[in-house]
Amino acid sequence: MPRSILEKYYGPQVAAESAESLIGDKYPEALAETKLEPVARPDFDFGIPQAGQDYVFSVTLDVKPEFTLDGSIYKGLKLKEPRLQVSEAEVEQRLTALAGRQAVLAPLDEPRPAQTGDVVIMDYQSFKGEEPVAGGQAENVEVELGSGQVQTEIELALLRAQVGESVETTVHYGPEASNPELQDQDVRFVMQVKDIKKKLLPEIDDDFARSLSPEFKDLKALKDRIVADLEESYQAQRDMALRTQILDQLREKGEFEVPSTLVRAEVEGMVESFKNRMRQQGMDPDAVGLDQAKLAEGFDEQAQKKVRAGIVLGRIAEQENVEVKAEDLDKDLGKMAERMGQPLGAIKEMYIKNNMMPTLQARILEEKTLQVIRADAIIEQVDPAELAKETEA
């Protein structure tokens, strides 16, 4: 086949592959020569190689900001830790909640109005003005009065209602409503009461404990597990409170410009997370006309703060010689394998195959660095409500 025909059909593909090969060879060399460390994927600007001509391409990238950070800046931070202790009342509440899951619904002994603790079975249709809300209807919905599982207005409307009765109420949705179509709207609910049942709770004793799991030989064993779970939850809350305060203080340290590519990537991640939460709640972000540009703009300041804190934390890790060792990775993966009921090898293989190890390593490095900072911090135990007010302010 003549060369001209080959060049016509295959020339663009060969040129593109040649450009990719040249960049792949020369870009790492250029980084090594300039001793630059990109913090995100760079932008390449290149053309098609021409015979007999030098090939030139350009790269735009963000690098690690240069700034000084004295050790005294992050040592001796003043932090507040919420004073959280497991109480007997909390254990009893957990037991009652567990018993509630084992409850059975039984007919009323005789007809009467619904009261707190009853389960009302009803159909409903919601309206904005006189127009039905799209998707705003359901049949045979079970509502436990007093549980807080639905809006207060709906519970109050159902309270004292009788079987066969139709009741209605209006619920005002604020700007924080998850469905954008309902934000700052008054929605009228018309409900048809079909049945009222009472809940019969099992007796909380050794037999009840054994019915939940073979690991509980008696009620004491179940209570011990509840205490352990509560302690773990409280420790997570303490850790999160201290982590938030550390990052809040660190992000103000160091004078440098935040790399725009990192901020852009962080914003994109936040937008995607928001859309995923919408999908989990049964909403289609595209169908409701979500303005992604406006949403991204709203996340920009938060992303800037997160990236800035991460950069400062990374510098502290370097100065304190914090490292992630193989045993750190295995320990974290081991915990994950235990939670998922999978072999460690299978979890590790999945992380390597999906290129998730760098993300895991970065998370562990951050956690170890935070532990170094906490070790030198001055920590005051405070009332959780007091700390919550300060955090909100």
C-alpha cells in the first residue's frame, strides 16, 4: 500500500501515539531536573509531532507551596474535649430501643382514638396549594406516634384520630429541606387513617438477650456490649471534636497561596458527594434541576479551608518525620477486613487493584500527624453542650 494512503488513514493515530510516548518519556525527566513536586494532575498543552522538527509541549502544574512553619506554632495547642460518660439511663434507652425492634403489632382491645405509642396505618397525599406534589403520596404507611419519625405537625394531626377518619395538616419546609422543590414551601397533607395498632414489647431479660445473638449468654453480657459500643461512639466524638479544633487552628498557620487545582478537585468531590446523598434519599439531581455551578460556588470557601489545613498538616508530618509503615497499612486494612467479614488478603488485593492504597496511606498519615499534635496539646475537659455552642458560634 502506498505511503501516502497509509499516512492518510493511520497518520493521526500514529502522531497521537508518538506525542503520548514523547511526553511520557520527557515529562518525568523534566520534573527530576527542575526538582518540582506536583500536587495534582497537571494540564498538558501539546501538538502533533512534525517530521524533522523538535517536539515542544508545555505543562501547567501546581506545586507544593513554600512557607515556614515553626514548631512552636503547632505545639501546645489549647483544645477542648467533650466530657462524655456512659450512664445507666443510656444503657436502658438502648435496651428499650432493641426491645422496640422485637415488638409485635397487635389490634386494639377495643376501638379508641390513637394515642402516643400507637402505630397508625394510613394513606396520604400531599399538596402545594391545590396541586398534588409529584411523588408525594403513599399507601399503608406506618407511623409510630411519639417516635419523631415524621414531622411534628403530622403526629399531632394523627393523635386522637380514629380508624376511618380523614385528617389533614400543613407542614412548612425550610430552606434546608433535602428536596429543592419543597424548600421554603407550605405542603398540605391529607391522611386517611386505615388502622391503629398497639406495640407489644418483649420482656427485657436473659431470654431476650439470647434471642438477639448467641454471643449474649445473659442480659449482663448484652449490657456490657452496649456499654462498649457507647464508649467507642463517645471516643469517636471526642476524636472528631479535637480533630476539628486542630484543623481550625492549623489552617491559619503559614502564609501561602492555596493551589487552585487542589481546590477545584476538592469542590468536585464535595459536589459529587452531595449528589450521592440526594440519590440515597430517592432524588435524581438531574431531574430536580440542580444548579451544579451554584452548588460548586457554595462549596468553594469550605474547600479552600480544607486544602489549606491539609497542606499545613503535611508540612508538620515532614518536620516531625511522621511516616506510614507497612504494618500501619496492614493494621488498618485488618480492621476493615474484620468489619466486612473478609480475609485481609482479599481486602488488600482490592485496594491495590483499584489504586486505593495512596488514599489510604494519606489518611493514615494525617491521623498519625494529628496524634503527634494531640500529644503536645493542652486538653481541657468541658461540657458537651458548652462546646457545641462554641462550635456553632
